[in-house]
Amino acid sequence: MTPRTAAAGDTSARVPVDPPRGRARRLRGWKAFLRDVLVILVAAVLISFLIKTFLIRSFYIPSESMMNTLHVNDRIIVNELAPKLMPVQRGDVIVFRDPGGWLDGSGQIAPPRSGPGAALDQVLSVIGLTAPDSNDHLIKRVIGLPGDKVTCCTSLGRVSVNGVPLTEPYILVTTDQRPFSVTVPKKSLWVMGDNRGNSKDSRFNQDQPGKGFVPYSDVVGRAILISWPADRWTWLDNYPFVFANVDRRGSG
């Protein structure tokens, strides 16, 4: 039989695509895809790091001092623009570094994690999902601003600011039997826990070098919401009506 000669336009005689070249093209496509994914991940981590460093940060609650507003192991989001760029107000819930001696012997700080859990916390902390240094910070509610005179207690066991007794709906224990009378110095705050019966706050640290006051320089930021667990997601209120009749005395 005479071999068939391919005529012009006869597609049956075309040479097939080189398989190795096709595989190489697909491989280059996968490499480009993985490169794009890596770039997106790196950018996301970088953005999260910058947000954590300059705008917001996550902390967990290691103690019962802010019950019932905050529960143990709640996760909170903290606005780090306060007080650097945004003013702190009475009633704000703030996170701050230990001014000196507050954490010693308090018995309220959870033990630090170790092993794989601690390593994972360190990694996630870079993008603000955890705060392994929460044990090194405290969280309380601002009661007195610079220049305020804060005293305790009235005949009904209430705290007064500039002579105005406060009705505080957020506290767990409604009476406070530890008497004090202080005037808040400049660039400092007087803070108290919502769980007045179990909070090593300004009242219990008057024998420390800072006299119980929290310097503005130690404030990390203002807690703005509970982010976890999901069923406790809520914005944190500073209850402005509680302090509505309190005139500010100092200039800060």
C-alpha cells in the first residue's frame, strides 16, 4: 500500500504539542500563583503588625477584678490612640503597664503559658490575635482625671468625685468600705476595678512609689470592645451619665 501523503490543510498530519513544554508552562503557572499568595500573606501580616503597633491591640483578661463587665479569659480590643491622640475620659476602661509594685503578690494574675502554647501565642501576637504579655498589664476603670478630688465613702458607701457621689451601675459590689481622699496629680489617673471587693486598684497601691496613681505614660490604650467569646461580643461603655455632674478641676 502506498503511504498517504499529507495534503495542505490536512489536520490529521499535524505534529502534537510537546508534552514536556506543556508541563513546564503549567509549572510556571503554579509558581506564579504561589508567589502571589505569598505576597498577599506577607502584606496581610505586615498590615496587621502595623495596625497592632500603632492603632489597636488584643488583650485577654487574666483576673476577676473587672467582673461583671469583663470575665476571666475574655478577649478585648484596645484602642492605642488613647491617650496619645485621643483624650482619656472618666469611666473609660484602660489597659496600662504596672506603675510599680501593683502586680507583686496580688494573687490575681494567671500563670504564664509554656511549651507549644506559648510559642503559638508569640507567633499570633505578631498579628494582634493574642497577647502573651497580658499578665504584665492591668485593666481598670478611670474614676479620677488630673485635678479631680476622689473620696470614699459616703454614708451609702459610694465614691465621690469633686464632692459629687457617684451612682455606678457597672460595679459588682455596690459598697466600698476602704476610706481614702486623694487629689489626682497632673498627667495621672485614679483607677478602680468594677469588682470593688476583689480588685488591687489605686486604693490598694497608695503605699507604692506612685501613690496609687497611674501615669499617662503607662497607659497602653482604651478598651473598646469584647471580641471573644462570640456570645459576649459588645462595645465597652464609659457611662458618661455617671459623671455628668462632675466638674473637671485640673488641666491635665
